[in-house]
Amino acid sequence: MVRPLLSSAFRQIWVRIAATIGVIAAIAATWWMKVEEARVPDAPPRIAFDQPVKVGRGVFTPRRLTVENTAPSPAAGAKGSRKLILAGRLENVTGESQVAVFGFPELLPVLSSGGRKFPAPQVILDRDKEPLRQLHPRVAEDVSIVWDLPENWRAQEVAIEFSAEQFKLKDNLYAKASWLMPYPTGVLTARPEGGA
């Protein structure tokens, strides 16, 4: 009589252990799939002209891309070389004036063409024809992002990659609001217009 009760109890224990192992395996598999999904970053979205894109600590709306023989400002790049100019509107979306609208360290747009990366551009405030020093909150300004072009470069399709920083209300280190973790926000692919 004791023997059938013991075998029944052992059977129930083994069934419960097997069910628990199955549930734990399902939870572990689901968790691992989420981890893998988070580890593989999505490609940044394609953007078009007149479509806003996050940059650093602001929002930039590209308007046109041209190749010019002269810079929009005497302070923009090397003298005598052709320039690739991305004109657009930049707005500071923070609550205070920003010296680092493109983030700190600066996450300026990255230009690539024909498998080649170009040096960092200069950002010119169109109103003053001077380099952008700071931008006040919620005041949209027209700016020109200027790259120097090599002499042998021919007009072809270019890709401009934009990045932004994530705002964190309370960071883990200083327990204060911070702009952290740069991430890609979009790629503008276009062929520049001829210009003057």
C-alpha cells in the first residue's frame, strides 16, 4: 500500500520538475531572443530633403545640397577650394542655450562618397556668415554645413550620416540630467546640384 503511494508521489514530483524546467527554458529562450534583438542595431532610416532629423541636441531639416566655388563665409574651410554645402534649418530642442548643438564631443554630420569619408565640416550661421557658436532654445536658424572638396572630386551621389544624443533625465553616475549615448538617426543620400 505504501509502495503505490510512493510511486505516485515520485511521478507527480517528476512531472512538476519537468514542467518547471520547460517553463524556465521558455523564459530563457524568450529573454535571449530579446537580448539578440537589442544587440543588432537597426540601420538608420533614409531621410529626404525637408524632412527633420535629430542631430546632437537639436533637430536639423536639410533643404538643399550644392557644390559651390565660394564658401558662404570667409571663415568656412580652405581658400580657393570647391565646397559641398548642405543648407538647412537647425533648432535647439533643449531648454537652454547650447554651445554644443551637435553634442559633446561634436557629432557633426559625416559625409561619404565613393567609399571615401571626408574631413569634418564647418557649420556656418547664415544670418551672421560666421561659424555657429551657440544656439538658443526653440529658435530655428538657417545654417550651412560646409565640407572642403578635393580637386579631383567629381559630382556624384553622396551619403550624409546624422547622429544624435539621448537625453537622460537622471544619469547613473551623477544623478542629474545629461545628454549621453550617441546613436545614428538618419542617412541623407543625394546628388548635389551644380551651384555657382
